[in-house]
Amino acid sequence: RLACMAAPRLPPIAELEANGDSAAFEAAVRLLFEPVPALLSRLEAKRPFSSYEALIEATEHAVEKELSPAERKSVIAGHPAIGQKKKLSAFSKIEQGGEEPEEVFERLAVLNKEYLDHFGIPFVIYVNGRPKSEICRIMDAILQQARSTGKPTAEEELSRALKDVFLIARDRLSKAAP
């Protein structure tokens, strides 16, 4: 049912940059990346952007080259937990859509806690229309492998999650572009 919701829209980048409105810029960044205070001032300083893709590329550069480890983790922390039902952005509601049995939500809550406890970051993945039950299997496999082999490490999972953040941002851009 939620997958039928209309995707939020971004204003044309030229319009966004022409008015120089920081609040509108922050809203556009939040739409693509969820709330990420560690990035906002860095991105604001790099304005104007010629395209939203240039904004995403600048964000990737900032994450890779400018952010501290704690700030990199904050990029992940801005995303809601898979299966979270409250305080979701419009895009997260669409992306996480689809009804699932309550036991799937209960399993996700357990896996989200185990993942956070093990890796020190929330689990973020480019859902891309997959059901939550499949995400449970992925999370479970990652946790089992990490417990038995030590791989992936927390740093490897952070890198994977950050790559997924940019897949999510580009997917959102494809849906929200003017």
C-alpha cells in the first residue's frame, strides 16, 4: 500500500541554488540522505551545485576524505532502522513499504539490536523493493558470518553501508528529480 505513495519532489537545482535558501538546501539534502548534520555545513560551503548528481558526488567525496570516523557513522545513523514504523521520512515510508507479518517486524527489531551491538552502527541497506523477510535473511547471514569468521569487520560493514547510502540517494534522485 505504501509503495503507491507519491514520491517527494526536489526543486530544480538551478532554482534551489539561485535563491540560496539554506532551509530549502537542507530539505533537499535530507530528502536524498536523511538528516546528516555532519555533512550539511560542508556541503553548504561547496555551493552552488550544477546538478543533484554533483551534490551526491560532493557528498561522497566529503564522506570518503573529510569526515572523521564518528562523522561517517553519523551518516549511517541518520537512516531509520529497517522495520521502524514511526518517524520515517516520506521516502523511507515508500522504500520500506509493504505489509509483513508482525513476527517479521519483531525479528527485525532483534536483528537491528544485535547488528548495532556487534558493529556499532545501525544496519543500512539499499532495500530496492525487497521484502523485509529477505532483509532479515541478509542481516542474519552477515551476523552469523561475522561471529564465526570475524568478517566482515565493523569498518568493512561501515564501508558497505555507506556505499548503500549512495545507492539509496541516487535511487531517490531518480524518483524525485524535477
